[in-house]
Amino acid sequence: MECWYLLYCKPKQEQRAQDNLRSQGIESYLPRLSKRKTACSRVTLQPLFPRYLFVRLDPFSIQISAVRNTRGISDFVRCGIRLQMVPEALIVELKDRAKREQRCELNRGDTVLLTEGCFKDLHAIYQQSDGDSRSILLVKLLNQQAKIVVDNGIVARS
């Protein structure tokens, strides 16, 4: 039975390990995060969990040693002598979040919709980003424009 397992990779070799697993016909998942090192630098994709890689396989039909000896991989993460299994729901959630974060960049003046929290279903006007994970928005409250700072995860283009 195929399950998701967690692999520990050699430093900065997550992508190499994933490419080598793909060439062996083994499904793997490397969650990535868009990140800027400085305000002026370009966006780069970095592993969300450095040195870790999720792999889907059936340990009874695939040689575990073949996976362990793949270039870029140190070993399986274990709990005692058993391989550490990862729930399918966690992988699905990570993939869903990655899709949500791949939405297009917002520009000043764009109309957005807040999807969670006390401002749920409220329309606002995007002003600017406030770091990597927050945005400054203008909302109309009591017939006045007010600035609010919200998490990017609850902002959707309307």
C-alpha cells in the first residue's frame, strides 16, 4: 500500500534528490516558498522545510535501500526503527496552500475580498505589501476610509 514518507536530504540538495527520484519513477513532493532576501532582490523559490522531502511509495514493492542511496538523500526519517509516515491530509493541505499562494501579484488600487476573520466578505482596496506575509488595505468603515493590515492568506482578488 502506497503511503507518504519523509526523507532527510543532504544540505541544499532537495531539488537534486527530487529529480533523481523522479527518474526512478517515484513520486515526491517538495513544498516551496516564494521569498525575497532583500526588498530589492527578486523572488526565489526556497524549500518550505529545508533538507526534507516527502515521498510516496510502497515500502514492500520498492527497495528502500535504492531510495536511501539516491543522490541528494541522507536517509528516511524514522520513529525508532519504523519509517515515519506522513498523513495524506497533510500533503493535500500543503499542495492546496501552495496553489493559493501562486496567485498573481496585486497592484496598488486593485479591489480585493477578505475571505476570513472579522472582515470576512468585505471588499477593500489594496495599497501595498507589509513584509512578505501581510498587506495594507483600505476599507470603508462608517463612511470613512481606514487602513488595515491583514495576512496575505485571507486576501483574494475580487
